[in-house]
Amino acid sequence: MSDQSPMVGSWYTSLHDYKSSNAGELSFQKNELFQLIRSDGDWWIMKSDNNSIGSAPATFFSRYRGPKVNAQNGETSGETYAIAIFPYTAKLDDELTLNVRDKIRILDRADDGWWYGSLANKNGWFPNNFVKQIVPDAASPCNEKYFIHGVKAKYNFDSGNPDELSFVPGEVMDIIDKPQLDPEWWEAMKANGSVGLIPYNYVQTLENSSPVCAPLPPGKPESPPTGDQDIVTLPFYHRIQRVQAETMLRSRAAHGDFVVREATREGCYSLSVMAPDRIKHFQIEKNEKGEYSIGPRVFATFQELYEHYRVNPILTAANGEKYCLKQGLPN
């Protein structure tokens, strides 16, 4: 991740004093903080810490490498963290290497999908789709790791959804999130690093539990899929979780409207469709031949899958009414 490319939305510090000579320009002193609003060649549109907006010469700024600071009292803004849900190996000197369960303090966010953070006394960039933002728990007994509490499975659960985890009675897992909008489902992490939703009433809470914190098993892939261009470039593809997809559909969608999103399960995507009685989630898989499938039906391309379900029903509501795909919701 290079410091030379301007990142809209990120913070920069001024390298020199500058006195404006034209209307619309900003005047500032050395070491002031600004947020990049738009980059126009040699001149950038910047927003100051007190919300003044104007243009300034790009060569007067360097990317800020620390946490955002409140200009009035000098205090650092509330710290935010992320937990790595996929491993990532740094490819440049200014990137972080992540292991599953690493807890990273977020220092900056760029609009291109990269975040800047601190881990093990090193600052660097990392792809934000390899992590999940969390509320930190300073009391966690597992060094540099995060969890809410442990649970033990009471019953067998066979997942039929790409966002869910399967488990057997007696299996121990870490709970890492309890979505407020979907209280009957908790987000859990297994000892092998796999993450997904589980029904809360299928498990029992372990009192005074410690994180599983087990090493990853041999053969775990180095990184998750980078994304299929014929899916991730679609206007209705979203990098969101199931709860966020359901919120979006309930607030904006008509029956048959949908979104496509990245699934928790590696190598899969989810198709979330609005129906009168529920929101239905379908797992989209891609095989070694590059073919896509929902259940047993296989298509040569994702476009073929999409076109098929635009004219053929993909779900049946409780009243027996059948629904095809209609409008994909854009960002």
C-alpha cells in the first residue's frame, strides 16, 4: 500500500505553513490535520479539523500515520479495533501480516478497502475484508485476541446457509458478536478459525471461560478468495454481513428484490432475497471449472444464474406465491 496515492477520506498532516492567495483556498500552519475530500491533480480539496473546506497544494501534505486527535483538547478519539477472520501475509513493507484472531487497533480507513492499524508494535495497512470490526474487551485473558464468552453445543446443528456454522454436541466455540438486530443468532468462532452464525438456544454459556485460542490446523489457505470479477463488480454486490443485508432489504426492497454479498464461508457468496414472510438467503458456490450453482442447479457463468432466476422462481412464500429475482439494490 503506497503512501503516494491520494486516499479520499483519509487524514493528512501539513508539512509547511501556507497562506492562501485566492478565494476558496485554505490557509494553515505546519502540522495541522486535514481530511482529503477530493484529489484534483496538484491541488486537493481538504477539510480541516474545524470543518473548514478549501483547496490546497498537494505537495504540502503527507499521509497522517497516527490516531485521530481532537484539536480542542488534544485527546485521542475513541479507539476502535478489528479482529482478523482470515490470515493475510504482507506484500509490502508498509503492510501488516495478520493471523486469525489477531486484534488490530484501527488508526485510519481509506475508501479503497484498505485500513491502517497497529498490531504487535507495528503500524501498517491491511485489507478490511480480512477483518471484522469489534468492540474491544480489555479484560480478555487471551493476549491480543478478542472474544465475549465461550459456549458449548447442547445439540447437533447442520448449517444450510453459507453464513452459519455447523457443530456437534459438546463442541466448544467463542462468541465474538451478538447482533442486536438478530438476537436469536450469535456470531461464533471455532478453534480452527472458521466464523459464522449459530442459534443461541443450541448452546450453553460457559462461565469463567477462556478463548479457545488454538493454533490453525495445517493446510489452511493463506488468504480468502480475492473475489470473482463477474460478481464483485456488479452494482448490487455488497461487502456486508447478513444482518446488514436484512436491514437494507427491509427498509428499501419490494418483494423479489435482492442483494449479493460475500458469505462467511470461504469461497462462497450469498444471495439475499426479500419475500412477504421472510428474507431468504441462498448459498452461491463456484466449482473448479468456474461454474456457479445454487443447490444442484449449475450455470456456466454468474450472469446465466442471474438471468435464469429472473424468469424462473427462486423461492415460494408461505402463501404459495412464487417469486423471481427483480431489482438488485445498489450501494
